[in-house]
Amino acid sequence: MTGEEALEQAFDYYDAVVRSDISRVDGVNRNAERVKRLMRSYARNQGAQVSYEAVRADMTSNETDAMDTDTIYSYLAALKKIFVVEDMQAWNPNLRSKTAICGFLPNH
């Protein structure tokens, strides 16, 4: 596939997720614009530990249409069921530790 074709396919996948797949997974009608805002907020917070309340605040910072945390939980649960998002274990090494982070120690 050319780069342009691959990009078009990614856009088509995203549209299918926000317009139909997220509602079809459990039969609950969901608002496509809310799904888009949630996915943008989720992407902005990727790699950080944030609460549903923090995601809600991020989503509503420039919007008047607010979602409650239960709705956010429901939307994220649906996105997890269709393998769009996945929880990750936090990685927080103690950077002040004398333990080497890499897999080798330098020769002395």
C-alpha cells in the first residue's frame, strides 16, 4: 500500500469506530462527536495516570457539552471491547536509585 492509501485506510477505520463500532459492540447508542473528543483526550493523556474526572475536565475545557464520569467509563469500556484502547502498566523507575535501568553495567 502506498502511504496515501494507508492513511486513507486509517481514517476509514477511525470513522467506523466512532460512527458504528462503538455502538454496535453492546447495543448502546453513543454520540460520535463525544467519542472523538474522548479519543483525543485519551491520546493527550496517554502514558500518564489520570482519573476519569481528569479526562472529563480535559474533554470539557473548550466544550459546553459535559459527560459524567460514568458515561466516560462506559465509552472507554466499549472502546476496550473492540480493542481500540488498552490499559498499560505504569512505568515509573526510581531515577535516584543506584540500580541500573539498562540491561548492562559498564566495565570498571
